Amino acid sequence: MKLLVCISKTPDTTAKIAFNGDNTKLETAGITFIMNPYDEWYALVKALEIQEKWGGTVSILHVGPAENDSIIRKALAIGATDAFRIDTEAVTADQVAFQLATFIQQHGFDIIFTGKETIDYNGAEVGGRLAAQLNLPFISFASHLEMASDNVAIIKRDMDGGTETIQVNTPFVVSAAKGMAEQRIPNMKGIMTAKSKPLNVVTPQAYSPKISIVSHELPPAKKAVQYIDPENMAELARLLREEAKVI
């Protein structure tokens, strides 16, 4: 089977977020970037589990500049076969989906994995946009996937009030949520072999922007913690009712 995992770069969860002068871009100075956890922990590991049972290859696809190669190499260290980096900055979900789709149309894969969302923008857009551009079935927020045969998958996905079970033929696009797989840590052998695995740089395709970022805005600062004397329960009740708006 030919399996593809689309990975993205996100700020570490402990990073302090700030924007540039006109609030149109993230200020990257001093920020540590990581592979998006939903891509790494669930999408990539599930693809590797399928490869181990059914054979084939697991390829990595990423949109970004050369400075992101270390993140791609981590995916190779975890076990991916090879990697492709489309050499352009990721700007919007539509632009990323377009670049991914153009590459996939030229190569063809049985299953295309994404994480359910990135932990920076939490838009959950790329998977759906990608599937639409490829005209393929899209199963979102998948928490379980098993192959019934080499071209039929049984997928459970989260929905309001429960789960939904879907049977789908390959090829398809799936976004992986918590529960899809267990996180794997690269071992020393994987780290060493990752250095010799192919990381191919791909020329981006011409893209006409449909979306532009006007500005970013930080949420209001949290109020300081307010301590209440344990003997003054009436004041606690008043604060909960009037300020915390607890009914």
C-alpha cells in the first residue's frame, strides 16, 4: 500500500505567542517549533501500523522552507520510508491544500492522512479542502481505523453524542484524532537511519491566493487569581454568581 502522511509545523505548546508590527504574521524569534502532535502521534503512527501489517510504504509530505527539514527528519526517524517537502512557506489552509493536492495528483496514494487539526490555528480545514480538490472521500476526526482488506477500511469517527462507523474503499483522505494510535518515540537506530532516507525537495506550483490574513489578535489577558477567606463563603458565592456568572 502507498500511504501518505501530511505533516505541519507548529509552535511548541509552551511558546509565548506574539505577532509582528502589523499583526499579520506570527513573531517566530525565540519560538521552538515541533511537528504538529495530531500529525505525529496519530496520523503517522497509524500509517506505520498499517504498513507493518499490510506492507508498502509510508511517505511524508510537508509544505515549508528548508529550515523545517529537522521536523521532517523526525518523521523519518519514527519510521517513514521517504519524504517530500514542497519548497514554499505555508500561509493559509487553502494554499497548503492546493500544494498538497497538486503533488498527490501526480503520484497517487491509497490513503492520505492528516492530523485532525493543527494546535496553533485549530482550523481543521486542510483535510477537507485537500479531499475536495482531489475529489476523494473524506473522513474527519477519526479515532479508530482498521483495514478489512488491502483496499477497504473500517473507520470510527467522533461525532456529537457518540461515534460513527464508516466503511470506505481506497483511495480516501482521513484526519486522525486522539485514539487513532499510540505515540512512538524515535529510537537511536531510527535517528541514525533517518539521515540516509530520501528527503526530496519539490518545486511549488503557481497559486492564486483566495484568502488573505488581515490581522491576528491575542485573547484578553486572564485576570489574576483571587483568593477568598475560607470563613467568608458568602463572598465566594457572590463572586461566583455576579462575576464568574455561575448560575
